[in-house]
Amino acid sequence: MTPNSDPTVQPVPASVVQQVDAADTTLHNPKTAVLSIGSNLGNRLESLQSAVDALADTPGMKVTAVSPVYETEPWGVEPGSQPAYFNAVVVVRTTLPPGSLLERGHAIEEALERVRDERWEPRPIDVDIVAYQGVVSDDPQLTLPHPRAHERAFVLVPWHDVDPAAEVPGRGSVEELLRTLGTEDVTARPDLELIVHA
């Protein structure tokens, strides 16, 4: 018996794969969410890639875009007191509600050994929900959009790369915000790339 005569190992027709992929993006009314990822400890690129992989492997979530990688000085601390960050933005379509998405982000941080002791401390990974389908919420557990996203070029620059028409709900367009903030503190790293594995 040849392997191909066993119906359980027949290749799936491309048309069926396309139908499944199409259904995956339309089932259960998925929402678009924007996440910011950053790392300034250990193998920074590897940590960012691990976070992208973990998001892509999350049931009920599909990564639709990943920005280029940028290098930035740490925010909120003395210059030179910590290693520089690698930052990127990930856009997902998800059926997870915001609270579950937050839990998933924390689980990814924990898996990559993020410890939450002090504010602004160095970290192997940081996963922040920047925006969720235009939702505006002042819930102290998860404020949407992220309360400081509009003043952080390291979030807005990569977000603008993947969605030039993006808006920070209640704050205006990313493009306008960047015009005010400036981008001189955000350095492109074209030598680095994050990959979404199919």
C-alpha cells in the first residue's frame, strides 16, 4: 500500500486551505488589536520573536502584521542606566475579549521570565495592549487605549509602519501625533526582522 492510497494522508486541497484561512479571519466577529512589544535584557530579538510566536500560537488569534524593529533608549530612567530597547508593534485579529488578551500578554511575559518588581525596570519582554478595536475604557486593570501610547514615539513609529492611517482613540491620528512628538529618538534596525510563521 503506497502512502498516498491512505485517505488520511492525502494532501489538503489548496481551495480547502483557502476556505479555512478565510473563515479564520471572519468567524466569531474578530476584533483588531494593536500590541507593543519591547525587550532590553538578554537576547532582545529572540525575546521579541518568541512573543510574536506565542501570540500567533494563541487560539482565537491571528497575527496580521508585524512592524520593523526599532532601537530606543529606555523610557523614564536615567540615560545610560539601562541597555537600549528593541521595540516593535504587532497587529492581531482576535476573538479574545480585552481582559483575556491582557492575561495572554502577562502569560507570555511570565513564560519569558519577566519579573514585575519596579516601574521602568529592565525586562526581557514587555507586552502591552495599545488599542483594541477603538474601545475607550478607563478600567484600572486595562485602560484603553494605552494611557501613554500617544506620547511614546517607540510605539507610534512602528504602529505607523503597519497602519499609516491608524488612530489613537480619543487622541487623534498616529501621523499627527508623531508630527508633534518627533522621531529622532527611535532608530530603525533594518538588519533585524521579526517573522510570522505560517
